[in-house]
Amino acid sequence: MTAEQTPAGEHRARRAPAAHGRRRDPERTKALILDAATEEFAAKGFAGARVSEIAARAGVNQQLIVYYFDGKEGLYRAIGRRWRAYEAEAFPAETPFADLVRDYVRASADVRLGGRLLAWEGLADTGVDRDEEDARERHARLRVEIDQLRERQEAGELDPDLDPAALHLILTGAANALAVYPHLARGLFGADAAEPDVVEHYAEQLAAIVARLAGPAPE
């Protein structure tokens, strides 16, 4: 058993959920909780999200969240890991870069994948990572992505004069724009930012811009 801190600062043993509160399929239950948590965190950020609301969205006993994820922090960490696993599978390194950016726009606009979480994290940032383990995983992934950008530059797919770190940050912001600035998108396109036609139009436009970033053909 592990210890769970109560609001009063005391610790109590974390117990397994009662038999009637368990699901026949633990993996399905975890997936339901993660889906519900992604929506709750995306809507309210980490600070504003409530475990009770996540349990209600998932249709499970709140005790299951403590049992499977050790509470709110563990649940948030699990969402990050699930996204990185999805990212590694859905965005293979050999994909042409313009296509890769187009797919990132589509993923960011999908509320089920939590594109807004990145914006909430940035706005709440204090200069100190709340979760060191999660930060190490994220930084390691970023280093891999920077190396992949350099490889694309060496292959002539991207202009070698561009700073890959700056380019990564620029395109991350651009790819997440529909999730982060839905009010601006609504004004610019005259429709909700989540509308499939808006998402596809914006994804194609950003991909077209990226296609113009190619450097000279390698000798």
C-alpha cells in the first residue's frame, strides 16, 4: 500500500477499491479515466481540474483514480506519457515534414488528445518543473526531435540556415494555434476552430508554408 495525503496533511493507506467498484476490464477503466481527465484538464488546466469531476465524466468511482493513478498528479503524468506514446507511433520520423506538420494540426485540434494542455502548462509555468520525472521525459523527446530536424536539414528538406530549436518552437505554436486561439480562428475563418473544414484548411495552409522552407538540394 502507498500513502495518500489528506487535506489536513495527515497520511492514510491507499486501499484497493471495493469489489463492487471495480470494472471487469481494468485497462478499459483506465482508458475511460484518461479520456475523461484529458477533457477536464484541457478545459480547466491542472489547477482547476477536480478529481471528482474526472470520475463523474468517466462514470467511475473516484477511488479508482487513486487506486490506478495515485491521484491527480499521477493521472496528469499518465496523460503525458500516453500522448508521447501516441506521438511516437502516429508521427514516424520518415514522414515528409509538411505532412508531419499537417498531422500535428489535426491532432492538436482533437479535444480527445488534449491540445490545449500545452497552453495551460505554459501559462501556469513558474520556471520550475512541477514533476522532474515528467520533465526529463519531455526534454529527452525534444532533444530527439531537434536531432531529427537537423537530419532533415542535412538532407535538404529544410533550410540549413534555420535554427532547429527556434523552428521547432515556431511550428509547435503554429500547429497548436486552433486549440490555443479558437476565438481568433473563429473571427478569421467565420466558423468554430474545431469544425473539420476549418481544421483541414488551416492544416493544408500551414503544410504549404512549411513546404517552402526547403533548403538547396544536397550535392
